[in-house]
Amino acid sequence: MVASLTASAAPVWKAPAQLNLGELQVLELREEDPTRPALPRPTVEDRLGPLRLRAMEPLPDGRGWRFQVQALEPGPAVVPALDLGNGKRSPELRLEVPRTIPFGGPWVGFGGGNDDRLPAIPFPWAWASLLLLPPLALLAWGIRHWRQGSGQRRLRQAAHGFRRQWPPVDKDRTTLDAAHGLGRDLLAARFGESARAWGPAEFQARNLGPWDQWAKSLDAARFGRTEPPFPASDPLLAALDARGGGKDGA
């Protein structure tokens, strides 16, 4: 009998059948028996169980309280009994908060959960590859320009090395062989690898008289002779420049 009287005297919750995830909705707790005093303010702070409490105000007739809540998690939501401060407690309230999307589906809204996946959006590789055309064209031009200038770079390096060592100061065989090698490197850089084996006939045929004297002076120096003398480096380099800009392998 005591239990039945207690149950009949308990306040009453008024709530929707289910709460929409993330939406603000209203719950009411009121005293339905007009012979009983109005409900005092429940002892709550910022939450009603798993529900976020956004606002709280008395009902217009003063018989209870209105709660504005927001469900932030899907699944069953249980609001525990509230302490009403006069020895009474509200009944426990059980609500259902359905998911906004199926479990494991693409995450398209609030409440997807940790295991939901983003929708598979293919990357437009074909269109993105068009962005590679300008840098690839620039790279191809740079490689082509570098290859075209490689011969001139090699010729300048060979001319610089030859000018530093010519004419040879010492007449020993090692120094003469080194000077001969530098000269042949310069000829090969200017006319091609076949120029390493050119002799007097090839020099004369190509109007390279200073280089004919260069070869003969080295041969003479190897046997201790001074005639013909070493030609200066300037006429030798000028003879190369007079032949034009390309290689002559003939």
C-alpha cells in the first residue's frame, strides 16, 4: 500500500517517444495532482543524464519545470531520478535516440560515430596530370638547352686547362706528355674524338697550321731539339675559333 501511494504521488514526465539526435527538444516534469504542492526546482546543473541541458524554466502554471535538452549520442538515453529537494524524487525517464544514418555508412551528418567512413571520392588523376605539362615542358627545355651547351662547356674547360699548361716549362718526358694530352683533349672537344689521331696531313687540310707546328715542336722537344719552337697559346686557340662553332669530324 505504501509503495502504491508513493508511485501515485510521483511527478510525471512528459516527453516525446524519441529524441532526434542533435536537435533541441523539450521535456516537462510536472505534478499532476492539484492537491499537492508544486514541484520545487530540481537539483540539476548542465546535464540530464546523457542529455545536454540547454535551458530550464518553470511551467506557466507553476506546477512543474520545462527542460530544453539536446541529445549528443545515439542509442538509449536514461535520465536518472532527480532529487526534488523535498524528499521526493522524479521517476526515471528512458528515451531512445536513433542514429541519423546507418552504422558504418558514409559520415553525412551529426552522430556518425567513430567507425563511420567518409564517402569514397575518386581523385581526378587524369585532370590533375594536366598540371604536370608546364613543369615537364620546362624540364625538357632545360635538358635540351643543357645538352646543347655541353659541348661548349667542355670546349671552354679544355681550353682553360690547355692555356694554363702551355707552353711547357720543363722539357722532361712527363711534362711533354701531359701537355700533349691536354692539346689532344682540346682538339677532341672541338672537332671530335678522331682529332686525337690527327697528324700533319689532317692539320694542313683543315688550315690548322699552328697545330701542325704544335705537334712537331713536341716531337722535337722529346729528342732535345728546340726547332721548331713551341707556338704561343693564342694562335693555337685562334685557329680553333676560326673553324666556326661546330665539330668537324671529317
